Amino acid sequence: MSSIVPGPQKKIGEEIDAARSGAKPLNAGDLNASAPRVEELTGLDDWPETLRAAVEAEYARVTALDSNRRKTADSAVGELVAALDTLLTEITDQLQAGKPRLFGKATPVEPSPEIAAHLGIPSDALEDATGRGEHRTALRTLKQLRTQLKDLEATPDHSRLTRLTTFIIRLAVVLDAAPPSAPTLAPTALSRYTQGLPDPQWTATFPEKLTTWQNTRHTLTNS
């Protein structure tokens, strides 16, 4: 005799009936047989709430894309954009707090090669990392990134969103964990992004990026 495996619709019905009778709790994944179970992220308990929210929202989006659930990925964009917008506000506040003084001589800050490396900035790009003009340009660029996010929310382009998300989260991770001198390098990082210069993190998988962000935060907070 051949055994008969219940079809997807019958299986879902059985799960709902079992939940109603109290025999088994209903899992959201049981209602969509084609949707893979999403594992919870770990190692983010001590992260700032705004940064953790952005990472979790990005995880939900890329997980949907990896399983060919484009509509689910599109619906995840709004939450991701909101989280990234909050991070951009925090980054802007940090740059505003550390902006060069209009009058008098500001104390020069030597750019850190270690922090530059965590931002994907090569050592030969550190020469002009402290100019006042660069700082003003950086603030304008942050406004442009906010506009780009709103455009991507209206019309999702997941390739562009992946690059922008990767950049914002990495910058936020470094600024959160690094010493107060870190914002000195933010203008250079922003300039390199707007120029579209190669960045190996853009093509990395989400697990690879997350491992790098976690290592960066651990290294900088313990240095």
C-alpha cells in the first residue's frame, strides 16, 4: 500500500484544527507552507535598540529575497527604511556635534587607520579626511541618502537598497563603538559611497556582513 501525504491546504487545515483544540500551538510559518522558518538573530542583545532594529529589518528583507518571496521582501522595505532613517538622524547628530568651529583654530584630529579600515577606507585616502568643506558636504550627502531611502520605499530596488543599507549600518556600527574621533572619517566614507567606489561588503552575504559588524563592534569597544 502507498501512503498518502496530505496536500498543503489539508495540512494547514489540520494545523489550525489542532490549534483550536489546544493540542498544538499554531506557528505563523504553518500558514504558509512555502515560507522557510526564519531563525532569530543572536549576539545583538547589547546593541543599541535603533541599530539592532535596522539589522533585524534588513535580515527579514534579505531572507525573503533569498527564498524568492519578492512580495514579502517588498513589504519589509517600509520597516527597514524607517530604521535606517533613524540611524541617519543619529549619524547626522554626531557629525553636527563634532563639526569644525567657524572661528578660531580647532584641535586637529589624526585619522585612525584602524577605524578607516573598519569603514572600508584605504590608507591612501586618509590625507584629506579632516577638511571643513568635507564636513559640510557630508551633511548634505546624509540628506541625499535620506531622500534616496524614501524613493526606494516608494519603488523598491533591492540591489540599491542592499548597498545603501550595508553602508548606513556599517557607518552606524563604527560611530557607535569607536572613540569620539571617529566622525572625522565619516565624510570620507560618505564621499567614497557617493562616488560608487568598490566596496567588498556590497557583495558579501548577510551572515558575512553580520559577522563583520559584530567583530568591528567588539574590536572597537574593547580597544
